[in-house]
Amino acid sequence: MKNVGFVIAGLVLAGAMGCGGSGSPAAIAPDPEVGGSQVRVAGKMSNQIASTAPGGLAVFGFTGAITKAYWSDANPTPEEGEIVVKTRTPRGPELRAMELDGTNQRVIATLSASAENIAVSPDGAWLYFVENYTLKRTPMAGGTPATILTDVFDFCLTPSGSKVVVHRPVAQALSVINSNGSGLVDRISGVPVDTDVIGCSTENHAYFARDVSGSAPQIRGFTLGGTLVNDALIAYANAAYSGSVIDAKRESLYYSIFDISSGERRWYAIRLTSGTGGYLHLLRSDLDPNVEFRSMQFLPDDSKMLVMESAQAGAFVAFASDQRYVINRVVQLTDNFSKAAFAPAPTFRTLVGAGNYASGAAMAMFSEKGNRTPAVVLADCTTRASMTLTRISDDNDGTLIYQIGCDNLTKLHYTKSNSFAQVGVIGSLIGLKGAFIAFNAETGRVSNIVTFTKKPSVKRTPQGIVLEGGELVDHFDGDGKRKPVAPRITF
């Protein structure tokens, strides 16, 4: 736990009077910021609470006229990121995000044609993809895709995400363009159609494989600016290319080939000592010829690769070691030609002051466990000064349960995933006087929310906290699903 107490990050500034009786205007005091280690809240707070539960869970809550709240983490872990897949569904082609264990799936965009390649910017803000030979991008939070460049078959982002290396089949060129679509520059001409853009090791060095559909593939490196360098790293005869990936931190390029003469599928690493070429190492010569990795990407901490594994048993989103051993399969997809990309968690998110709470909020809650923020709960009401927040569980209950009350609850949202996407609870309902909110002590996420127009009785039983009577309206679980409202609900 980074911080269980409240931290005052801003100071209220007092106005100063000028001498000689002539007063200067009083300085307007900024709202002080309070919060835990990752979420900061500002406004005229009327109440602040902090609670802990066994297992390291802490929950912070604030009520009042909240003007802003934001989440900030300069170094999010890979576990706080998401996996993005392009796949086909009965609804058509989709770009879908999920957590690293396959849970909390959400649709980012529905497409008219299948995306041929996908990548997420290093800041976790943008998802890039190719649809109908057009490079597009859309916010990871979801939104309308914007066109970056037409005549694109394959692409990769530079390590900073500021530029995109593209293979343009009609122009027969490898080109570089700014990530916003400006500044297109051709670097290599006469590129064959069967060219695979591998990736970038630095802001100035990129790699591609050419003639990948034939029996004499080549892997080459080139510079993105300045004096053009176009070097052949390795060339094969009587072999089939089977995919490659850059590990920028290790300055290595990994790739596999199928040796037509011997029948071996091999896994190699080239150590990139000068930015374009280096030393070749054979890592494995026993790869299963019936198993392919259709996309490969090292996680930011180099701990493993995210891959799309195509095998006789089906297509799987999986994690694999740098030796190409499958560590675990995350989820199976019906589309054997799916692709996967890692989406790092953004380092900053606005919770109040934008979106559903652009005009402010009456209540903000968030949980912390370890170095993560598993859940955020936001609410608003007709008169913000009427909002109350009370813990109804005690230290022996093993979890944290709260009651909010107000004159008229107008908004209530909670997050259930790393994406911080908000689940709306109220909709167009009116006359709500409050809600009960329960957090799962093991995960730190919201487990139940129950709204009411008339407060029920609250009883502590051996089975848990029981709500009974009153006028209960809606019951949502931790997955964002509405559950039947019973006269008696046990948390």
C-alpha cells in the first residue's frame, strides 16, 4: 500500500492587503487537492473517509462540491494494461480490448472489414489499425476512427509513437509518416508486395522482411531519416519466413523460418549491435511446424511476448517466452487470422472534469490495493451539499460496504476494469435517495451496487450484511450486469 492516509497537495492562499489603506484584490484560492497515492480530488469537500480491510484493500471517499478528480501513475505495470484483438464475430469484424487474463472484454470499434494489423501507441491513448488498405486510429477509450493514410498494407510505430513506418503496396515503398498523418516521406522504393514490416529498435532504425511468400526471404534494416542505410541482415535460400518481432530493450530481433530441405522450423535471435545488424543466434530448431505465431510483441518489461497462437486446436491469445515456449493461453478466438496487441495503461486519466462528470460531482470513491486502483465510483445529486457517505461494514466483516444518501441521486457510475470505462447505474430514473456500494476485499473492485428510493433496514448476520424492506430499485453486480431486485439482498 502506497498511502492510506490523506495527503494535502495544494495550499489555500490568503489574500494580501496593500499598504496605505488601498486594498489589492484578494487572491483566489485554488481548491486544495486531497487523495491517496494515485487519485487526486479537488473541490469544497464536506466529508472525507478512509477505510481498510484485511488483505491490503483501502477505500477513500469524498463528498461535497467536487470540481475535479484525476488518476495518475507515472509507471503503470503491464498488469494494468490491456490486450487488444482484432477478430470476427457474428456482428462482424471488431476491435476488442480485454484484461491480461481475458476478462472485462469491451468493444473499441466495429469495422466494415477485418483489420489486417493493429498496434497501440506507447502512451496507451491510441489504437492504430489497417482497414481496407487504409491506416486509421481510434481512441483506446472508443470513438470514431480517423484516417491517417491510404495505400497501406502493413505498419509499425516508433518507440515514442510519434511516427509510423508504413508499407505502401501501390507505391511499392516503405515510408515514414507522423502519427497524426502529416509529413509523409518515402524511404525505400521498389518494395515487393510480400513485405512484412517488423518494427523499430530506435527512433531512427526500422526493420522489414521482403519476399516472405517465396523461398528466399530477406530481413533488412533501414534508417528513418538522414542518410539512407538499407542493409541486409540475413537472407535465406530454400526457406519459408514465419514471422518476427523486435525487442528494443534487448536490442534484438527474433524471427522464425521453416527450412524446406530439413523440415525444421527454427527460432533465431539477431543481436542488433549497431542499429542495423549484429550477431545471429539459433535458439531453437524443434518448433512444431503445425503451430504458428501470427503476431508477436514483447511486453514493456520484457518479461514475455504477447502472441496470437494458431494451432490445430484453434487460435489463442497467449503469452510466450523469448525462447518461444507458450507460458499460458488467455482466451480462444474463432478467427484463425486474428491479431493481438498490448495496450499499456495511460499514465493519466480525468475522472471528474470531463465526460459524464464534466460539470463536477457530489461524491468520489476509489479503492487501492498494492500499487493499483481497481475501482472508481462517482455520483452526483440535485443538491451536492446533501450528499452523505457512511461506512456500514465494520472491521470484522472482511469487506468494505458503504451507503450514500442525498436529496435526489442523478448520476451514479463505477468502473470495473483497467480501462476505467464507466458503468452507468441510474439512467433516466428519478426519485432515488441513495445507494449501497460494496467492494470485493480480494480484488478491490466493486462487487455490488443497490439503489433505493426508501432506505431499507441494514442488519449484520452470519451470512453478511443484509438489506431488507424499504424500496430497492436496482441491483448491479461487479461485472456491470443488472440483477433481479429481491426484498432481501445479502452482501
